[in-house]
Amino acid sequence: MATRTGVATGTRRASCSVPLRVPGAEHQRVACLGELTTAGTVASGHTDPADWAGLTPKDLPTPRGVPGLQIDGYFPDTSTTNTNHGWNHDAQFVIRLPDRWNGGLVVSGTPGNREQYANDRAIGDWALSRGYAFAATDKGNTGTSFQQDGRVPGDAVAEWNTRLTQLTRAARAVVAQRYHRPPARTLATGMSNGGYLVRWQLENRPELYDGGVDWEGTLWRADGPNLFTFLPPALRHYPVYAAGGPDAGAARDAMHAAGYPAGSEFLWPYHHAYYWGLTQRVYREELDPAYAGADADYDYAARPAGVREAVGRIALTGRIGKPLITVHGTLDVLLPIGQDSDVYARMVREAGRGGLHRYYRIEGGTHTDSLVDAFPGRLRPLVPCHRSAFTALEDWVGRGHRPPPGRTVPLPPGADPAALLAGCRL
């Protein structure tokens, strides 16, 4: 990895010579870059487009003009699923420190089981362009074999929470080294599994953060709903629906009853082909490795108590300690909104923390924004809504301006895709 990519000979910036050390890191590399966004890091080798493939619309603009320092490295770990940089070492992280700093730090864990650059397009580029320092972690294990990490069921997912806490503390220290003062605000954000991490951090480590934005976070509850209560019905009923015939209507109704909303049927074939089966398998192997049957026949309620105990280790409570904004698409058919964020919002209220939460249901949004390109005119990209939520959080924690009450944000009829990509009014 080059150490002076984008910096012309003879014009080395003063920031390039600042000595930095990530507390607790086993290995690190510091690079002085002329461009920290993906407009420069793709060419310089300081990101990996495969990490963020499929997460954003193809026409999402890429900000430019953010020089600064990038630190890549890893914390001590024994698992080796992350192959970035040829390190074959998990607990990898990236920290980016722009020359023009706004005083804030954004930290994030990755969606799915992706590596540390997965948020670069959807979150990192925009945060950096606004002057934030940005840090992300691979969560300590990656890929479709992540569940092999750890000694007992739930260890691999529990490590995700530990790794984001670890990175947040280390990144705050690095920010203080670089800018000679700690961050004035530390904000957590992430999508899907990354959104789960935001929820967990604000419930369990609120002292580290000023607030967070949860983008369709995964919900884990020992008594359900969770992935194991709605994915097996999809695997069981969708093939009957797709085959047509006299039982198709009943199968469709069963899908709706499991949480997959009416009107989302056009998304079912894609998710059956790519998401439902794989997602059920890897998390079932993580939390219930003793199960030997077909995933379509999996009955969470009938499994031994130890399975619920494993889920309980990683479960959410709703007891957030800092302001949180949640955005979730109404056409999400990987984490159906009625089985996920609708439930989490209720958990927050029942925990007496409703004053710290705002929840926006985004009509026409689905789980991955790349599907907006596959189904033009039928879906709304969520990345602009995440950005609106983030700016609302800035006003909330920075100026005391409370965001508008939570609601369902309507999809404008006949809206131009370019207009939807340009903004999202909460």
C-alpha cells in the first residue's frame, strides 16, 4: 500500500507527517491520500469495490475533494476469514481522517457479513465530504463461514458488538492524536447487521456515543420475532406460490401472514434465489448448530431452550441511552418491516425510551438500494433517507432541535428516479 498516494512530490502536506498509533492494534498502515472518498481510493487501492457491491444505486454521485490520512490495520484476533490486503486476519478496520475536519466522528459496522470497506459508498463517502472522521470494522469475522468463529453458539455475532466498541474507543483516541482534541460528537450508523450494531451500542455502551442512525437494523429477540420466525415460512411457502396452481393463493396468504407485505411479490423471486435460504442457513448454523433438518421445516418455537439462550446473548431490549433515528423500507422482504423495526420501535416505547427515538417508515424502500435499478419506478432508494435522518440527528444532538415525529414517509406518485435519489423529506 502506498503511503503518499495522491500527494505530489514537493507538496507533502503537514498532516502527512503526524505520527499516529491506533490503541490496541496489532498491525497498522498509515497512508497520506489526496482523496479519501471512493473517487480516489478505488484507483489507489485503499478500498475494495467488492465489499460494497450491490448496496447503492448505480447513479449515486461520488463526492470528491477530501484529502487526508487513512489507517488500515487489524486488532488481535484468531480467525482468518478476511483476506483484504492478503492479511488473512479478522478484526480489520479502516480509519479515515480528513484534513478539513468538522469536529465529529462517524463509526460503523458492516452490513451482512461483509468486510470493512462495505460502507464506503453508502455512508463513508458522504460522511467524509461533510468533514467527519470515519471508521469502520469488519466486525471480527466475515463471509458465509463467519459462524465457524467462536466456541459456543452466538459467539460470532456477539463479537460484532465487541469489535465496534473496540473500534469506537480506538478511533476516538486516534482523532485526538490527529487533531489535538477529542471528537465533539461521535455518531454510530449502519445498515442491516450494521444497524443492529447501532441499536446494541446505544443500549449497552451509550456513554461512547452522542447518537445513532439505524438503517433497517436486524432484530434479535429470544422470544421472536427474529430471522428464524419469518425466513423458514418464506422458504416453505414461496415455492408453492411460484409454482402456481390451486394452492398458490393460500401460499401467498401464508407469506403475507409471515410478514412479507402485500405488494412486495415482485421482489420475492430475487430474494428466494439469493437471500432467504443463505441467510437462514448461516444464522441457524451460528445459533442452532445441532439442527439437522431442512431449513424450510425449521420451527424455532420447538427448538431446545438452549437455542433461545443463544439468541438471548445477542438480543436487543429497546433500552437505548442516546438519541436514535431508525429508517426502514416498507417493501423490505429480507427483514420485513412488520417483523423488525415496527417491533423495535414498540420495544423502545415500552422500555420508556420513546423520547430518544424517531422512526421513519419509508414507503417503497427495500433492503438493498441496487434493486432500485432492477425495478425502476417501483422502489425508492433509502440512501437519501438515511442522509436526511443523519442531518436530523446532527440537529438533535448538536442544537437540541428534535426531529419531526415518526411517520410513514410516502412515495410520491410518479416521482422521477433522479428526484428520489436527490432527497428524502422526513
